Amino acid sequence: MSDEHYLKQELNALLKSDNRIFEFIQHGSLDGLWYWDLENPEQEWMSERFWTTLGFDPQEKLHLASEWQDLINQEDLALALDNFSKHCEDPNHPYDQIVRYRHKDGSTVWVRCRGLAIRDNQGQPVRMLGAHSNVTQIMQLSEQYESLFENSPNSLLVINQRGNLVKVNGKARVHLQLPADVSALDIRQLMGNASAQCALDTLRQTHEVDDPATLETQSDLTMTTLGGARLDMQVNMKPIKFESQWMLLMSLVDLTMRKQVEASKDNLISLINHELRTPLTAIVGAIGLVSSERYGALPEDVSKLLQMANRNCDKLRKLVDDILSVDKLASTNVPLTKSETDLGQIIQDTVAEIQGFADSRAVTLAFHQHSHPAQVYADGFRLGQVITNLLSNAIKHSPQNGQITITLARDGDHFRVGVEDNGPGVSERFRPKLFERFSQDDLQPTDTISGSGLGLHICKLIMDRHHGTINHRNTGHGSLFEFSLPIGEAH
């Protein structure tokens, strides 16, 4: 009894009896079929699809091998002929390669060309049956990916499960001082045994999880170049399917410059904190002592000069405080002091503290609380800083006898606070930079409005650290700044 499945037997019979079956197979699953007479090599039958894939009218072409040999890339032809010779000598050697043909319009068509030698009773090849598959789109995508890989600004390495380097890009070769052929290199030579073993353990877990993409990791490591130099790197590792196997893609970002910048920033912060704040405190104290007329009455013009000096010292002290605040808030290593906090009380206290400044500008402050109580889990000092900055800005931009309205209301699972003034609003050109560092609207009159340009940036940093949001819109008769915070839960 035959071991062939009855459906296979039935299909073979249909192929012999019904030509439509053969036509369906060649048109539905192939981009060209050919049958070559090896005893008379110039004779070769090619299907219509063979020629239409290359842009030619099949009626214009003869069934001769020479018809296509001028269209195939000559380097690829040499490869195909070499595989052909090996396949004729050994049936187990596959005749299977990707070759390039020239389309009628001059473009390149990538074709996967497979074939099977038909042998006589003595095992000698007498015919060759072949099939074409158009893989142009796949190859074009492959070329694009290859270009992205090679031209990436990061150093990229592909590692197999044994730890061998399989593929690297140009940046990695330069950065890590790697040779052109990296096949003999092991990742342990570049990152140490412990880190390399951790990476390979991650790769081996691809067989244990449903979605290997979840194994993506990021860490800061010290890498060693083949020349022995040590580099601080941010290493991103992600399992990928490469050459039908799970491998590890490593993307390396050099942290050397970043660490130098951080060190410079730390030095600057230290300089500001110790070399500016300390003498500034002494200057303010001396001005205050002289202004108190402890050493005698002062002429009016001298008194005015001291008042101006004191105001400028206050501005400089505010700038120093703002710079130090930005540094602390931008660092997640500096924790906030969070607790259950009454947002309404913080607003009331801040309004009371800034009332004198509002009075000096003939601006009215009105607070409306629509939700009682308004408990949030927050750093009360930092929230007071946000409200102070928003109110201070609103007062500065309000006209004389203007009014500022502060509202507090519940909005779903958040509390929303609004500070609305009836000033000129924010220019459209400046709005995209509103919350950036040292940003100031150059369309506003600088003679009446001054500041460090850090206030709104500090507000944004504080909201980010509280999982909140802050935004602005022009109302048509002024500005409205709003921020929202999650209702009283620890984050």
C-alpha cells in the first residue's frame, strides 16, 4: 500500500489530466517557471510570468537560455552557475540563491531562483526545473534596515546565544576599536564576565516568555575597547529574531560627555551656592544695616540708591534660589517631602503672603473654592512655590485695578486649580517656549516685568514630580494658567 496521502495522489492525477491545475499553480504561487534542456542547453522554456515579472511581453521573447542571460547580474550569474555545477554533482546541494535581474525599465528585480535537476536512469542530470519568486520588496526593506543599522548614531552589536559577535555597525567598530571581521570576538571581551552573563541569561529567557520584547533592558555599564580603554556606556539590550534565531541587539550610548557635563553642572551649582549666595547675604545685610540709619541719617539720594541696590540684590537672590530649585527638581535623586495636604489651605496661605505685592500694583485677588475638602498627596512647600509663581506672574502682567481670580474645583479624580488674569495674554510666538528654562516673552514690556525666566519651568518640574499637569491658554481678555493634581493618594 502506498504511503502517499490520497490527496497528493489525487493532485498528481489532476496535474496529468487537467492543464488548468498546472496553470493555477504556476500563476498563483510563482513569479516565473522554467524548464531547461541540459542536453541542448540553448533550449529553455520560460513561463509568461517569468517575463512579465521583468517587464517584458512574453510574445517578444524566445524560449532560449540566451534571452535571460544578458539580463541577470553577471556576478550573480557566476554564483548561480557555481551552485548549478555543485547541484549536478551532488543532489543534496541545493540550487537556491537570490539574484538580480535588470527590469525592462532599467530598475533591479531581486529574484529567489530555485531549481531541481531531473536525472536519467544513470543519475545524470538531463533537465532542470526551476521557479522564480520576486523578493524585490523584501530586499529593498533589507537594504533600508541595513542602512539604518550601519548609519545609526549609536554603536550597535548583535550577539548570539554563545556570546559571539555576529554583526556590528561602523560606529561600534570605531568606538570599541573592533576589526572588520568580528566573528572571533566574544562579548565577554568587551563588558566583563558578570555583565555578559547577565545579558546572555536574558537572551536565553526568550524561550520562556510569550513576548520576548518584554525582556528589553537598559543599564549603565563600563565597556572595555579592544585597545584597553574603559568607556562609561548606557546599554540597551533587546532580543531580536536574526537569521532565524533569537539574538541580542545591544545599543550603546557613550556617557563620557554626559558625565563631563554633569560634573561641570555640579561645579557650577556648587559655585553658585557657595561663592554667590554667601557674599550676597553679606551685601544684603550691610545694605540693611546702613539703610536702618543706625550710623546716622542718610541723604535722600543715598537712601534711594540703597533701595535700588537692595531691590537688585533681591532679584539676584531670587535667581540663585531658582537655579538651585531647578537643579533639585530636575534630579529624581532628590525626594520630595510628600504628605496628605490641604490644597485649599495652601492657596489661602499663599494669597495672604502675596497680598502686599498685589496691593502695591493695585490688583485684586479673589479665591473661589468649589470643592471641600481638597486633599492631595503632595509636597506642600513645592505646591506653594507653584501658586506663588503663577500669582506673581499674573500680578506683574495685570493692569492697574486689574483682578486675578483663583479657582479650585474637583475634575474627576483630580483637583484643578486655575489662575486667571485680565492682562495682555501670552503672544502666540512665545507660547511653545512658555515652560522652558530662562524663557521670557520679548513682546512684553521689560521695564515693568522682570524675573529669572525660570518660574514657569520650575512649576512644570514640580507638576511632573507630582504626576500632575500644567497648561496655559489665552482667554481673549487675559491669561489662564491651570494645573491639576491627583486626589489624595500616595504616588
